[in-house]
Amino acid sequence: MLPSDFFQFGVNTEEKVTLPSLFFLYHIFLVLFPMNTSKALKFLIIWFQLVLVIPHRIFDFISPIYDLIIKGSTPSELITFLNLQGNEKVLEIGTGTGRTVQKISSLCKQLYLLDPSQLMLNKARKKIPCANFSLGYAENLPYPNDFFQRVFAIDSFHHWNNHRSAAAEVYRVLSFDGTFILFEFDPKSRFGHFIRSMEIFFRMGSKFFTPEELRVLLKKESFMVTHQQYIDHMTYATIAQKSK
Ligand SMILES: C[S@@+](CC[C@H](N)C(=O)[O-])C[C@H]1O[C@@H](n2cnc3c(N)ncnc32)[C@H](O)[C@@H]1O
């Protein structure tokens, strides 16, 4: 085991929680807050859940109530931007409970849905059982090169861990002329700012991009950004093309 393994608590894609790291933390805790062992242990367990496990597993925790608090199904703009002719392979990254794929469920076997939360994916599977499901991260897509004609992500990009490597992965799996569609909150809008503050408060590790920042990032990964527009007072869509 490398010394760095001691410090991996599951805040990144690797999700390593090692016993030595917990033991190490426990001793630091006892040094900082001397108290009897059973009290200290209880504190440590609660702290471990609140600070290390829940923020990273937040979507597993909220999966039972996600569809009750987040309303709406496939945005009509998504249908327009997808511009499907019927034979495309389509990937949604961060599909969650499958809230936004219901109106394209006729794609079925050509529809690929990926998410790192097993409990969110279970909900999606019930809605559209014939799609192809993968448990995974945007940063390491389990698909071959040039596989998809369309890739999209709704309200998910700001949760990704490494936006540049994820964008590079999307570029890799898209076919030439394929389209990447992103729906994101603008952190400069009033409600976008509120959501950003809430996600910081809950230590969700989110990073929000303004339309300009997103354009710059996608260009760095060789995308050609062809269109950006606001969908409502806080959400904007970005359409990017794989150009070579
Ligand atoms: C707010 S939900 C959005 C779900 C769905 N797209 C919707 O609009 O209802 C964000 C989703 O992104 C997923 N997610 C978080 N980090 C991710 C990553 N690195 N790669 C792919 N998906 C991720 C979460 O598990 C979660 O299901």
C-alpha cells in the first residue's frame, strides 16, 4: 500500500476507504478532542458518515425521493437538439432516475444510460427496462471509440469530478460529426447561484460553469461549440460537435 492510499476517503472516482486511514483519523480525533473512547468512537462514526460518506453518496441517499422533489420529464429542447433520425446510438451521462429520457424511450436498445449511483440507476431501469445500463463515471466511459452519434447530460456536468478528462472521454466515444448536448445551471443567475450555494453547503463537490467558461473548456478538448441558449431563467443548453 502506498502512503497516499491512507488519504483516499472516497471523495474521488476511486472511492477508496482504507482501514488504516480510518484508524489514523480516529487517533487524530482523540488527540484533538480528548474524551472517553466510546463517546469518541460514536462521534467519529457520525462525523465519518456526515462528512465523508453522505456527500459522496448523496444520490444513493436521495434516490427514493428524487422524483418527488425534482419534477419534469424530457425537455422539449432536448428533443429538438437531439434531432434524431432513428438509427443513432444515444448516451445519457448522469441519467439518475431516468427522469429526462422518458420521451425518447422508444429508442430503447440504442439508448445507453450511465450513472455512478446504483440506486438511481435501479429507478431508471424500472422506467425503461430495455435500455443499456452502465454503472460508471463520465471520466472513464465504458464504451469503444466513435460509438455514439449523440451524448447528452442534464443537470449532471457540475457534479463530475474532472471536467476536462470527462469532456475528453465524451469526445473519444462520439463518432465524427456526433453531438454533445449539455444542460447546466448558470451560477451567475439568481437561482443558479442559490443551487451552487446549497451544493457547497452540503459539500457535494460540485463545480458550476458559466456559458463562457463551458465554451472555453469544450474548445480545449477539441469540440466545436455550435450553439448556446437559455432554456429558462437559470438553465442553459450547450451544443458541441466532434469536428475531426
Ligand atoms: C442531479 S442528478 C441529474 C439526473 C438526471 N439527469 C436528471 O436530470 O434528473 C445528477 C446525476 O449525476 C450523477 N453523477 C455524479 N457524478 C458523476 C460522474 N462523475 N459521472 C457521471 N455521472 C455523475 C449522479 O449520480 C446523479 O444521478
